[in-house]
Amino acid sequence: MKTVASKSDLIRVEKQLVQKNIDLGRELRGSIKELSDTVKSIGHSVKIQGEQINTLSQSIVTQGVELRTEIKEQGNEFRASIEKQGNEFRSAMEKQSNELRGEIKDQG
């Protein structure tokens, strides 16, 4: 025994299926739009972070150059100071040596 569906039942079921497909299509398009918006937002964030990284990299390079320059200048100043102190020490030693020679000569 077969149940025969009426033509109106078939038309009604077909309309329901068509409507269900339309609704599912709308949901899918909505989901796709949300995902697309999310991807765009993430892409924008990545771009901003990339720019920040570039800025930080440039700042690090600049600070490195400045630091090397400062270290070089301080090193030069330190060397000059040591050389000056060495010269002063030699001069003082020569003076004391001459004085000592003079005293020895006077005593001898």
C-alpha cells in the first residue's frame, strides 16, 4: 500500500525546501561577511603592529648608534685622561728623581 502525496502537499514541501535553502543561504552569507570583517580587522591590526615593530626597530638602531658614539667618546676621554695622568706622573717622578740626585750630590 503506497501513500500518494497530493500535488498541493508536494508544492508545499517544495516551497518549504526552497525557503529553507534561502534561509540557509542568508545565514551562510552572514557568516561569510562576519568572517570577512574579522579577517579585515585582524589584517588591520597586523599592519599596525608591523608599523610599530618597524618604528621600534628604527629606534633601536638609532639608540645603538648613539650608544656606540657615546662609548667611543667616553673611551677617548678616558684614554686622554690616563695619558695626561701618566705624563703628570712621569713629570713628578723626574722632578723627584732630580731632587734626589741633587740631594745625593750635595751629600756626597
